[in-house]
Amino acid sequence: MNEIFTRRSIRKFKAQNVEPEKIDKLLRAAMQAPSAANQQPWEFIVVQDKEKLAQIAETSPYAKLAANSAVTFVLLANDKELKVPTAWEQDMSAATQNILLEAVHLGLGGVWLGVATSNAVAENVSRLFELPAHIRPFALISIGYPDEQQNEFVDRYKADRVHYENWK
């Protein structure tokens, strides 16, 4: 699967909409992710409106690029779906990675913007989208057609980080 090796964080996008069928494929890829006890806690808000994208850009100092994305996905976890309450972040991470890999497959670029890693950012996202208490913001994924940057192979393999049978 070439997408695993060529995916890069793309932060600059062309002024070109992402087709609805590609948005659907991205969401379908997310929902194919593995999930603890098959709890599938994910919920998604799909944002394409330029004014709302500009508001997303203000939720975090690292989210500025969302304003120029074609679409930004807000990934959320529904506490009411949790069978394994300690695994929601793993489930959401798998869904996030699936979106990013499918984006490459579709000729798009994307970047994962953390939300759950900062209480302040999570509160900003919760306020912006008027989320109920049982919905936890996890991440933003900004997607679009790459402008200047490309998804391309960079060898990150480090043999000294691999250990067999023991630490030594």
C-alpha cells in the first residue's frame, strides 16, 4: 500500500473544492477503522463553509491552515457509545489515520490537527460547534488538493529502533 509510505502532512491547498463523492469515501474509510470491542465511538462534522473554516482556524494556534482547506473534518467521540472507556483515543486515532491514507489514495492532501491534546483547544472546538457534554472533540483533519507540497516518499525507517525478543 503505497499511501502509507508517501503520506505527508500537507498544509497548503489549492482553491479547489473536494468532490462530494471523495468526502463520502473519506468518511467511509474512517468508519472502517478498528475499534475496541467494536464500540465505534466516532461522530463527524464536515465543514466546507469558508466562514466556518475561518472560525475553526481560530480554535488553535496550529489550526490556521484550516481556513484555506477545501474541507475540514471535526472528529468527535460519543461517550454514550463507549464500551471500553479508556480506548476512545485509540479508536479515534485509527479513524484519523484511515482518513489521511484515503486522502492520499484520492489524490488529496491532509493534515491531522490535534484537539484532545489540549483542554483549551477542546473547549474552543466544543464551544464553536455547541457540542453536548457527552461528545468529546478529538481532532481536526484539514483536506484539499495539495498546492506546492506533495505526498512523497521519505524513508523514516530506523533499524536501531527495532528490538527482537528483548530490549538489547
